[in-house]
Amino acid sequence: MRDNDSRRQPVRHDRSAGASLSEIPAFDVREFDGSFEAAEEEALRLLSLTDLPAARGSMKIVVGSFSRSGRGRGSHLLFDLLCRVDRIVAQHLNRPLPGVAARARTIDRLAAGRTESELAACFWSLYEAAIRPLLETGPRCHPTVARAKVFVEQNYKRKICLAHIAESLNMSRGYLSFLFRNQCGVTLTEYIHRVRMREAERLLSNGEHSISQVGYAVGYQNYRDFHRNFVRYEKVSPRTFLQVKGRPGRHPPARLPLD
């Protein structure tokens, strides 16, 4: 009876698939080649453009790599990936991110995957639920908006603004601004900052650059602008983000709804 009772106990959130965090082997990035990182960034880029079929194709490479990395580690990596997916969907629809209770349920569901195939199947179920609102928002992204997003993705590391993008697309700033906000629910300027913040998170998490170096690398001309915009969009300072990210089992605070 004791064994049966123990199996009915809820999954503890400070554990991963039955193992404490201290028992999960240290992550070694050499276990993965560079293709999965490129695939992850490409999948998220395509998702931000609402090109869902292409995004899923790139996502398959990432999910396969993460699922094969072990139950505990794999569930952590897939949870982090789902959080990034949720962030893109929330930004696109101008709505809040999932709350603590929803994230806890996601952790429990991923932790329940006992094999590589079960973990992957669980991820895809959660992924499809996360992106379903994008399928229910009506027409596909306007071609001009898609081109503007691609321009930002390719040029955010340098100084760009609405005028630069409008000129490259050969249209007026007013019309582009109206079209982009109408389609995406955010201004084009805010979208530029969001793209920069996504890359800043990645670079800060890698730990290979100082905070000021990251700011310049993602297109800000000085540290003050980078710090101000990071706090505005991430709701924490870059230094606090690093401190929280570096604690095992901890995640940065949930991003709040767009202003």
C-alpha cells in the first residue's frame, strides 16, 4: 500500500523526473553540435513570422536533440523552449504570459515523460496548444509586415528605425506603422526592441560576454539605452537576469503583458 500511495504523490517542482537537481549530470554543450542551436533560433524566428509549418520543421531538430539528452535534462530544456514559444505568442497577440500555475502544470507534464518518445510527444502536445491561438487569429501575416520582420531580424544589430525600414520597403512611414501595429498589436519600434531582448537573453545566458558587450552586440549605441530597455521589456535588470538564470532550477521572472 505504501508503494501505491507514493506513486500517487504529485511531482515535486524542485525535482526532475524523480531525480533531485543535484543528481542531474552537469550539462556539457559539447554533446550537441551547432546545428541544433541554429535550428532553435530559426524555428523561433519563423514562429515570430507566423510561418508555422516551417517553424515546426526546424523545431523537430531541436526537440529530437533535447529529448535524447536524458529525462531530467531533456524536460528542463524543453520547458525552457516552451517558455520562449509562449513569449513569442504572447508578444504577437499582445496578451499576458501563462501564469505560475500554468507553468507548474507544464513542468509536471514534461516530468511525467519516462522515455524519449513520451517526452517528445508531451512537448508536441504542449507546443500545439501554445501556438493554437496563432491559428485562430484570422488571415496570415501581411506580406509587407513579414518583410519588415525579416528586415529587423537581419539588421537589429545596427542602428535602425521605422524610417530606415520604410525606405527599404519603398513605402511611407505612416502606412507601414499603421499596418504593422494593426497586424501585430505592437509598434514596429517595440518589435525591434523585442528582437534585441531575445538575442540579449541568449548572449547573457551563454556567459561569454559582459553586460555592456551584449548591449552593443544587439544594436544599442550605449549601455544606458540597453539597460533602460532591458528593464522595460524584461522587467528585471541585466544583472538580476544573470543572477536568477545562474541558479539551478530557477527561471527569470515571468514577463508582464506589453505596455
